[in-house]
Amino acid sequence: MSSYAVGIDLGGTNARCALINDKHEVLARNRCSTPVAEGFEAVMHALADLVKQTLSDANIEPLDIRGLCAACPGPLDGGKGIVIEAPNLKWRNAPVAQTLSRLTGIHSILENDANAAGFGEFWAGAGQGCDSMIMMTLGTGVGGAVIIDGKLRHGPSWTGGELGHVVIQDGGRLCGCGQRGCIEAYSSATATVARFREGLSIGWHSVLSEKDPNEITCADIFNAAKDGDDLARHTVEGTARYIAIMGSNMANLLNPDRMVISGGMIQAGDFLFDIIKKEYLKRPFETPVKHMEIIPASLGEDAGVIGAAGCVFESMLR
Amino acid sequence: MSSYAVGIDLGGTNARCALINDKHEVLARNRCSTPVAEGFEAVMHALADLVKQTLSDANIEPLDIRGLCAACPGPLDGGKGIVIEAPNLKWRNAPVAQTLSRLTGIHSILENDANAAGFGEFWAGAGQGCDSMIMMTLGTGVGGAVIIDGKLRHGPSWTGGELGHVVIQDGGRLCGCGQRGCIEAYSSATATVARFREGLSIGWHSVLSEKDPNEITCADIFNAAKDGDDLARHTVEGTARYIAIMGSNMANLLNPDRMVISGGMIQAGDFLFDIIKKEYLKRPFETPVKHMEIIPASLGEDAGVIGAAGCVFESMLR
């Protein structure tokens, strides 16, 4: 059977495509901007062109490809291959898998983007060698994926892995979802910046005090923390603490092998992960907590396309 | 292949044994007190006698039995069949499975007691018809089980399903495990009583005010709440709220089909579950939350022995 798969990672701004073999090597890749304004069919044609270009770059025919997987924002129904709703793509009930199959001549499946990135790390990145892995992505929000016994946990509604809305502080900070106390309202990049600004607003001094508060980024805060700024350090310690809480929650509940963290802030490296580790390892219970390491993702922006292709190989085993 | 299995549910006070067929019917059952003070070998002999008596009651030979599973308190290593530590049995590294195999002539395996009860409900009780189910047991502590795609989630350390130590209130109430804010410190029967007593201690009036605070039970509080007592009602609403939070956490993380609640307080029936439901259904996200019902367990004290026997049948499929 063919050992090639195509992975697509579709966002509201850009789309990426890669041809990948079953040893998770990227043989060719391309990207384009997503023509959201032109509608669903135009996006599908742009993706199909991207696929054709990528196969042509590698001199491989559609018939040589085992399958294609498009990683899309959700909610979606992977069983039916339909994106149910994607506000940033302006889609509702969009038949992605069927349309891509028709336009490319390659059997196509659909996966949630956070799940695809998680599966990418599991298959080819920081989660290699695990049987079970939790992915937590810290960006504007908090996304994630749960992989158990080598399989992504989709669940019957294809909503499994929504780590961001696990409540860790009942009655606490208001989350974008309307609930109070979600981990997303504490440990996302956005929440980290918000907590820092709140410190400034109550008069805490910082090297960033002179900056326009609306221009302060998560990277600014991490840099200031490294330079010994008290408020920045306090803010980063908070973020690390919430990651550690999520870590022990996952360790106790699911006893996974690893928790992989992705998102811009992992560029802080050991500076961040040492604080997480210190906070995490003192939590109960010793056995599952010690078993599950918390480490940074390793694939960067490739996680989505590699993971999508990995889902093609994995879906054959279902 | 034989369609009979033996389930044992071993506690620090009593041991139960049942002969069960693959339609989860109980054909015979017995119980005895656990001779903890006489040591490990004595307990094993007592269990073996219980098994022999049970088979004899049903006129079935050991050779007709597919297997035996002992549900024991943990931590334990089910792969090796060893209870690593059980304070209330005064055991350390106790080779339960091997010893029971030798004494009964029936191939024996070991399972965590909370997992066995969860699997019992999944196989034969409130979780029938599900693919995935969360069990949450509210007693002195909070125990649980996670079943995904029909399989108990043990994890490599056999510690999966420790729901009780998921943090839902960072920095909150001190839990017996040393961590603050665990669900166990809020929604267990013990915590429910503790929260009620705290209300009394700050001067809240209740119909139970005249009782010795140390004698107030969880059942007293539920009864008073039904009778319209303000503090009792407030306390029960708190317990229901924390169960609902755990429910939405599980729904978002794992998208299971059902969450089953066990423990003495489920005797309050609709009075409790209506409050849980009201609190739960307003939480995000609608799709997984609506999909996962929260309902009471249905097997009562039989869950452990039935689940243990179920684990015998399930282990053949692994």
C-alpha cells in the first residue's frame, strides 16, 4: 500500500499543504493565503491547486497517495467530513472531505486542527514513543488534544480534547465561553497578558510600565521576567502554575505518558519549563505525576500538516 | 468458551464474592468479614473459601469458570497482579492474583475497586449501551473510573480514573491528599458534611442546629434540604454545583456518553439530580454537554462484584 499522504492545515489567513511519507518526512510543501471572502468553493479550489502543485513538486501522482486529511477549525463532524461551523472561514455545514476528494481525486478525510497538531507531535514530534499523550496549545485561547492508546479521542460529537474549558477555578476569571474559571482564562497567551495588565492597573511597577498597555505582548512579559522584572515574573509563575495544575489533573485522571505544550510562549524554553516542573512535581499523586513529563512541542508550525497526514495513516488502522 | 466468571470485591471490613454469567446475571453470592488482623495469607484463604462456597452453591466446578477478578483498594499493578499498598488491609506488594490462582485453581486477575465498580455500571448498570463513561463515586473521598471505547483507562501506572484529585478550585479547600481545591474536598459526602458544619459554625440557623455537629450525616443534610432548610439546601446546591463542574470538565475533555454518580447521596434521587442537571446544562459547550447525561448508578453494592466479573470477560478481549 502507498506510503504517502497529504496533510492540509487550513486557517482563516493561510493554508498549508505538505506531502509526507509514513516515516513522517516532509517531501514537499506549499502554502497560500486562504481566499475566505470568495466563499467555500473558492477555498476548496485553492486547496486542490495547492495539493496538485505539491504533488507535482515531488513528481508524485494522486493515485500514489494513500489519502488526504484536511485539518480545519471546528466544530466539525469528522465521520461525515463536514465542518459544522467555522466563524473565521464563514462556513456552515461545509462538506470539506467530499469536495476535496472530488477535486483532487484523493480520498480525503477531515480532522479538527488542534487534534491534528496534537497527533503530529504524538507521531513525529515531542510525543514520539508514547502510547498516550495530552497536547495543550496556549495561544489566543487554549486548545488541545487527548490521545489514548495511540488514538485521538474524538468522542461521538467530535469535540474531545477541549482542554481549554476545564474549570480549575470555580467562580474565577470570566472566559470567552461564558463560564468562569476555565484554564483558558488563566494560562492562554491572551490571559497571561491580561493578568499582567491587571497588575499594572493596580499600580505594580514594571519595566514595561512605560509601554502602551495595549501593545504589551506575551513575549514582552517573558523577556521582562527573564530580566528579573517582578510583575512579569509573578505573571509567568501564574501561567506556569496553571499549566502545572492542568498537568496534575490530566495525570490523575488519565495517567498519560506525556503532556506536550505548544504555542509561542514555549520559546521561553527551560525558563518556563523549569517553573512548570517545580510547581507540577510537588502535586499528587507521585506515581502518575512522575510518570508524565511536561515538555515543549517540537514541530512548530509543521505540527498541523504532519499530524493531518499522520491521521491518514492512523485512520487506516481504525 | 465458558460463560461464567467470579467477581470478588474486597474491602477492609467485608469481602463479597459472586458467580456471574456473561449476561451479567448473578447466579450465586456470598460474603464474609475480612480477617485483616490475621494477615495476607489468611485473607487469601478466606477469599478462596468464599469462592469455593459460591461455586458449590451454584453446583459449578472451577474448570467451568473463565476467570476470577479481585477488586481491591490500590494503588496496585494490575499487570503484575500485585496490590502495591493498601493501608486498610495492611498490605504492601501483595501478590493477590497469583495467590488466588493457586488457591482456587481459577485464573485470577486484579483490578482497582473503583474501576471495577465503574466497569460494573458500564457493563450491567447505568452505563449500559455506552461506548464511553465516567464514573464518579462520592463517599468519604471521591473515586472514579474512566471508560473509553469500552475499555477501562488504567494507564501505564494503573492509576487512571483518579477523579477525586482533579483541581476545580485552585488555592481552595485543603484535600486529604495535601493539594488545595480538589473536587474531593468539595463534593464527597465528607466534604458536604464539612461545608454544612462550617455554615453552622458561622451562625447559620438550621433545623439540625440542635444536633451534635459531629453526629450530623450527609443523609441528615439531604433530608433537611428536602424539608426546605436553608443551610442544608445551600449545602446540597454546592455539592450539585461541583458535580456539574466535574461533568462539564469531563464532557469537554473526553466527550463521553454518560457520567454515572454513585455513593449514598444518590438515594436523594431526582431531588439531587434535578439540581445537578440545572447547573450542568447551562455550561459550555452545548454539544458535548447535551450529549453526556449525568445519572445515578443503578447496581448499588453489587457494582464491585459484577464489574470485577465483567473485567474477566473484558480482559479476554484485550
